[in-house]
Amino acid sequence: MVYSYMSTDRKEKLKKIIACILFISIVFFLLCKVTWIFRGNKSEAREDIAGFKSQGKIDVVLCAGSNLLRYYQPLEAWNQKGYTSYNYATSSARADLLKEYIEDSRTTNEALLYVCDIRTITDVNKEVEEASVRNWSDSLSLSSVTRLKGISSFLFTRDYKDCDIPSFYLDIIKYHSNYDSLKDAYQWSYTNTKNIDNIDKGFSPNQNHIPFEEPISTNVRGELSEQQEYALDKLLNYCEKEKLNVLFICCPYIAPKEEWEILNTCGDKIKERGYTFINFNEYYDEIGLDFERDFGDVNHVNYLGAEKYTAYLMNYLSENYELPDHREDTSYRKWEEDYAVFDASRRQWRLDTTEVVEEHLNAKKTAETLRSLENFDSWYQQIQDNNFTVIIKKNGYLEYSNTNDILNSFIEKYEIDMTQKYYIGLWNSDECIFSTNDEESVEQGIGVDGGRGLTPCIITSGEGSMLCIGDTDYYHQDADIQVIVYDNNYKQIIDDVNIQIVDDKEVHLIRA
Amino acid sequence: MTVTSFYFLVFIVIGAAIYYIVPKKVQWLILLGLSFVFYYFSAVPYTIIYLLLSTLIAYITTIAIEKYRDKRTNIAVIACTAIIFNIVIWFLLKGNSFWSHGVLLIEKTFPSVHFNMSVLHLTAAFGMGYYTAQVIGYILDCYWEISKPQKNPFKLFLFVCFFPQLTVGPISKYSQLECLYREHRFSYKNICFGSQRILWGMFKKLVVSDRIAIITTAIWADTISYSGVWPWIAVFLYPIQLYGDFSGCVDIILGTAEIFDIKLPENFNNPFKSCSVQEFWQRWHITLGTWAKDYVYYPVLKSKYLISIGKWSKKHFTKRIAKLIPWTLGMGVLWLVMGIWHGSVRHIAGVSLWYWGILVLGEFFGSVFKNMVEYLNIKSESYSWVLLQRIRTYAIFSAGSVFFAAESFRDALFRYQTLFASIKNLNPWTLFDGTVIRLGVTWGDVNIIILGIFLLHKIDTLREKEGMAREWMQKQIVVFRWGAWISLFFLVLIYGLYGPGYEASQFIYQGF
Amino acid sequence: MTREEVFERLNKVFREVFDDTEIVVGEKTTSNDIEDWDSFEHINLVVAVEEEFSFKIPMGRVVTMENVGEMVDIILELGK
């Protein structure tokens, strides 16, 4: 009605304005969709964040990084206690974005309880760590306002000078050259994020195993850096302002002394503001963690540890908070179905992880008996376990005419050229890490890292020969062939042997 | 901030918003401010003093010329001094190639003479070749009373440093840029057309030109692996790469200016349609050709020396030859200046000598050629003959561009050497065996290049026929129009070679 | 000089410069009307006119003249 009373001039103007807005809206809409197609294949993070929005009502929202993803199983809690929970978490998340995680989760869901695992506050620094922000920001639609706020807040409180800032906001600038994504149906499926589901509710296990020793606890209060203070304050301020029901925790891990001290200080600050903080590193025994079996690397439990942790945390939550039990509610059918799928998966995870753990423990047993073996044949069979690194050093010409079959196969396997004076070899079962028949010096890290670093190993042949592992030199000058066997998981030397060829056909194992 | 960067787009949006909000009387001041900002982020900031210096000289000179015109003072001297001053500054800062070659020549001829070259390592101003030409044109225009001098020095400075022009021109006349000082009303059409033109320019540069550049640079980087047909392919692809790069940038510039309601002169008019080299230079880098014609060729031909040579030739030669001699000399000066403007000795060879030579030969043997065509009964009106002429013109341009593309005179000679050597071992089968993939492009890229060339051809033809391809677009139905622009936008977004994975490639014509 | 005289002399010049004995120029003749009259030939024409009428056309007028009629105006103004 109003339109027909307007002059043609104004009608034209109005038409142009509407056309302009419509055009820009279409372009933006298409841009949001196209961005999804090209985004990197960090499928775990994307499924996590995108999957959250299609879960229905979540009672407990947990926010963190992989310190949550590998630890807590929401479906187990559902099965045992009946409340719905979800890990709104992305790998490498940092504590200064946790506020935005909660904020984003609240756009579709108001939870009864929020649980923030602040272990990553110890990693917070001034650098712009791309993974920390991109795992999250590349998993949200361009139209999300929280995403914009989160990126700005992250970038501009850190050293953003050398960053390509536009590519954080419009990540298609970074990913548009992933032309292979156009061929991938999975990438296209994200153009409709409503169909994205995350059956495991944000849990994915670590199936590695590294044996550790229990860390030593400390009551010392460390000092927080400026950035760390800022991150904690930001989170606490938000929780206070929004009057949220929040529990702060820290997952159990192989905590170094400095980090434990920082967590102590954080705990104090959190408690001052009236919130509860539980550092699960103080509850190793209560959780029942076995440091020899339950960890995958320095920062994460493996699936066996996750089972124990989930049991403890879910008990704690249901005892200390009023959480509903939906198990009889038919509108939560999907959770039942998902649990069935999850149950099958986790049996397999348990099996696989146990297998790895058992393998490493068996290797350890082998290692215990290795020292007492006199027979070259059985000893040679045992050292080929792929949990061991075999370090071989030959430092002189040897008289040998290929008469011992087992020694022949030893020489052939490790590629030792008996016509040459020197030999250095580092082997992991059939895999050659390094080998040479020349006079050389080699530096190599050995063992399984898992966050502990590799053990440095320096071997030199010829003048100034040495065989250093760690800080100690194990070189034996009088050996024909010296072999050191090293357990990769336990980071221990389990045997140090001189192979002596006697009468051109017998092989003796000489130990100091 | 290069003209293809995200920041530049933001710069235009904010700049245009301010521009149309402020009172119309001060819009030119906004343009001046924007030019300062642009200069600060695109170039070494202090070098703006060279622009200020040129402006000051031009200002004082033209005011003096007007004041003393009717008095007995020799204003020609004033004008000449100012022009020479500008040329000298240009030589000092941009004439490195001439200096080094000249010094080498002198040092070879007189071995005892030594020059200290360190004094010449000064940073040149941004867009020096372009604005110096504009300033010289302005001084001459005032001297010849074509334009009235600008009384406001700041307005004159805007003429010199107007930000879109500093990257690759075009070289405008003062009369063409007087619209800088007028009042500008907001026009939806300007914004639309300007944005469309910028998008088209981005397509040419980022999608087509930079993609072809991968091929040409890979071939010239390794002429041993890519021998035979490949150097020839590189030579014949290069004009398209150059055209996409240069005209793409010019499109972005003209589109930007259009958003601010400034009409800059066109620099290209479907150049590959040309049937002769004369026609080519009326369709390629039009503003440089016009500048050289109006400010070099005309004055030279009207000068006493050439008129007397003309008279002398009439006495001693036939009419035709008599006319050609002053023309040849005039052309020689024009082409020498064009070559020098490009700033290096190899451009004098590849631009000046080459085209001057071709044109002179063409004129001298023109009638012979015409007779041959008639004698052989070639249908000179047919499309196929016209096509042949276009191919011939393209080939001449390609041959000259070898100097243009090379990094130095020596490199250009090496390229010619390679080209002639490779005639002996042509290997056309490598066109079909996938060698093109080893150059660093995929078949998809090749398809895009072909599509790009096709679109370029279509649009340029449309532009010539309809005056403006965008006008033709306006006449189409909404769905087609919007579909075309949205498709082009996503083509550039997805297939453009930009972003953190690529080094922002400079424009080939930037830096003159 | 009268306008007609100028036109007659100009016809001679044009025929000489463009090598075409058939050319006749009028008030409204422009470069579009004569095949070889492009911006490069223009200056040759100007030089020839200057020689014929013994004067120098200022550069400013060289580029601004739109048709032969204007050329005649300049000749009458400054020429002999």
C-alpha cells in the first residue's frame, strides 16, 4: 500500500536497495556453503562442533581440548546415570578460547552444568598457534557471530603481527586451493551441517601405550604469565556474568612440576571466585590409574585410562549435582541407539588398546630374561621384537669364514659387510633406522617419543670411538661385535653384549 | 598492500563510504588522503618526497609560464628546465640499467676509469614512470595552452599521486583528470559497474595470467628438461600472460576509480584483434602510445630540424622516400623514448628497436607486399586472410616480448639462442604425453586457462562492439546477470592464485 | 585571403600529403572522411599546412582542431 503511494524515483531507489541486499545475501549464503566444501579435513574437530548442534538437549556440556576428547565418554555416563552430556572440545584448544566455546554451545543449548578442563592453561602463550584457533573456527559457519568474536579475541590478545589475518576470518582464502575437496562427497556433506552427527558425543580414544612413572605432586604455587591470567579471568568473568553453574577440573596426566604449580595457583583463583576446582592429579589412587598401563602419551590417557576416568568423573557429577535421568524417556531414543553403536566400538577400542599394552608388557618380560640368555640363536630371535632398538657396532676386521648359519643370517639381516673394518647399525626389528659400513659418526634419537622426547644416541667409529646413549658411554673396545638392546617403551637398556667369534664357527655372548 | 589483496578491497569500501558521506566540496581532499594512505602501505613511505618534488616543480613552472607568457621572458626555457629536471630525477632513481651498462661500456673502453656505483642504490618512488610522464604532459599542456594551470598545489598533487594510477597507470592527461576536483554524487550504477570491473580484473590476473605464469616460468627455469617445442610454447603463451596481468590490473584500477566516480582513460582495446603492428600499438598500452605521440612525436616532427630534413629529402629523393625519411626519424625518437621509459637496455632492444624496425620495414616494403598479395590473388577481404594477419601481428609481439620477459639483456639473448637451437629438436609428442603436468599445473588448470582465454576473447569482442560489456550485461535478464557475476566471483575465489600458500605475485608492469 | 582561396590552397596540400588527386575538402571534412588521415599523418599534414601558409600552428591548436573548417579559421587568423 505504502509502495504504490511512493514516487517512481523512490520506488526505483527502494528496488535497488532491495536488489542490492538480496544479491549480497545470496553471495554470502553461497560463500558459507562453499567455505565448508574447502575446509581442511580436520574431521574430528568439525564433527565435534557441528555434531553438537544436532544432539538435542544436553544436560552437561564439557569444554576443553584433547584433554577432554580422549578422557570422558558421555555415552557411558548416559548408560550408567541417564544424563546427557557432550564434549564440546577440539584438539589443541587453549584456555583463552574456552569462554567462546561455552558461548557458542549456548546458542543452541542451555546446559544445567558446564565443566571446564583447564589443563591447557599451562600451554597458553603469546604466539598465534593456528591449530588452537582454527580447529574451532574452521568448524563453525561463517555466519556465526561467536566465531568472529572468538577469532578477534584470540588474535588480538596474542602476537598477530606476522599472521595473515583475513584468512582466519575468511578461511576460504587459505583453503581454496584444496581442489581435491571438490571430488569428495564427505566434504560436500557439510554444506548441510544439520545432517552432521557425532555418535560418540565428542569422545575419541587414544590407543597408544607408553609406560610412565607416577608424577610427584607439589603444593607450591607457581606464577601465571600475563596471558594465562588473562585467559583465566576472561573465563571466570564470563561465568560470573552469566551466572552459570560451572565446575572446573584438570585431567590426570604426566604433569611436570612447573605445570602442577601453575594449576595450583589457578585452583586458588577459581576457588576465590566461589567455584569448585578439582585437580584430578591429586586423585590418582581414587581413580585407580595404573601408570604403567593407562597412558598413551605424556598428555593423554589411553582407552584403558579413559574408562577409569569416566567412571570416576560421572560418579562425581551425579553425586554432587542434580542431574536428570532420561533413560526411561522415549524422546531420548536416539541416545539409546547411539549407545548401542558406541558400545560395540568401545569393546574394540578396549581390545585393541589392551593388545598394545600387553605387547609392550610382554616385551618387558622378554627384556628381563634376555640378560640371562647364553644361546646365540634364541637370543637373536628375542632381540628382533619390534619394541626394541638394536644398536650394533663393529670396530675392526674379523676372521670369519661364514660357517655359522645363524651368524650368517645375523650378518645378512643387519647388512654387515665383513670385508669392511667398521660397521654401525641401528635397527628396529626389520626396519633399518641407520646403517653404514664406513667410518662415520651418527647421531640419532631412539625410543618412542610420546611427549617425553627421544633418547639421544651418538655412535662414532674409527678414531675416538664411542657409543653414547643418553649421557653414558657404553663402548667396549675389545668387542668383536658389540650389541646393545634398548626397550623403546620403557626407555631402558636391557642388554649389552659382546659377540665373540670363536674358532671361526662358534659364537659366544660375553657380558660384562 | 597490493591491488589484488583483501586489504585493498577493505580500503576501497571504507574509502568510498567516507567519500560519499563528506560534503561534496571536500571529496577531492578525501581522495588525497586515501592516496597518502595507499602510498604508505604500498611503497617505502619516505619516497613520496619525489612526487612532492615533481609536483612542486610543475606547480612553480606552470604558474610562471602563465604569468610570463605575454612578457618577453622565454617561457620555453622554463618549461624545458622543468621537464629536464623531472627526467633527471627519473634517470637517477630508475635508470640503473642504463647506468650499469653505460659504466661497463666506459670502463671497457677506458680501463683506467672507475666509477663508484654505490651512490646509485636509491629507492625509487612508487609508480615513478607513470607519474613522471603525467607531470611532463601537464607542463607541456600548460605551455601549449591546452590546459590552464592548477592554482591549488594540493589539487595538483592529487593529479600526480592519485592512488589507483601509481601501480600500472594509465597515464592520464590533465584534462582527463579534471573530474578529480568536481563534485561526485553517489550512483548505484557506478558502484555496481566499478565492482564488476574489479572482479573481472581479478579474474584475468589471478585465475588466468598467474596460472599461465606457472607454465612459462617453469619452462624458462629448466630449458634442458623442457626443450624442443616448450620454449616456443612459453614464448607464444607469454603475451596472454602479459595481457591478463597488465589489463587485469588496469581493470581493477579503472573499476576502483569508477567507484569513486572518476573516469580514467582506457589502456586496452581488444589488442589481439590487430592486423598490423601500427594497429596493435593503438590497441595496446594506449595511454603510453598517446602520450608518446602527443608529447614526443608531434613536437619532434614539428621541430625545425626535422622540417629541414624533410625539405632536404624532397630535393634529393622521390616523393615517397622523402616523406618516409622524417617519419622514420620521428618514429625512431618516439620508439627510443618508449623503450627508455620501460627502464632498461633490453627494453630498448625488445621494444624500441624491434617495433621501430618492423614498422619501418613495413612502410618501405609496404607497396611490394601489396603487389605480391594482388599478384598471388590472395583474397585480402576474406576472414582467413584477416586471421592470418592477426596471427602475424601476434607472432611479432611474441618475438618482441622475449626481451620483455627476460630478466636481463643476456638472459634475453640466451632465450633467443635456446629458441633457435630447439628448432632442431622439436618434440611435439611431448604435448600429448603429460609433460605439461610436470610443469606444475594439472589438467584442470589447463582447462581453466582455456576457459579463461575464451572468456577474455568474448568479453573483449563484446566490449568493442557494445562499448562496454557491462552495458550489454545490464540488458540481460536478472537470473543470467546475477548467475554470471556470482559464478565469476566464485571462480576467482576458488581458482585464483592468492592466499597464504602463494607468494603475492607482483604485476609485471608495476615498477615502471 | 578569402576562405575560398584558403580552401583551394588546402586542396593542393591535402592532395600532396595523401597522394590523392581527387581530394576536395570542405568545412565539415574530418579525419574520418579521408582514409590515410590518422593521428600520425595528422602531424605531416600540419607541417605541410605550416609550410604552405608560412606560419606556425601552436601545438595547442594542433590537437584540438576538429575539422577542416577550424583549420581554415586558424589559417586566416595566423597565416599569410
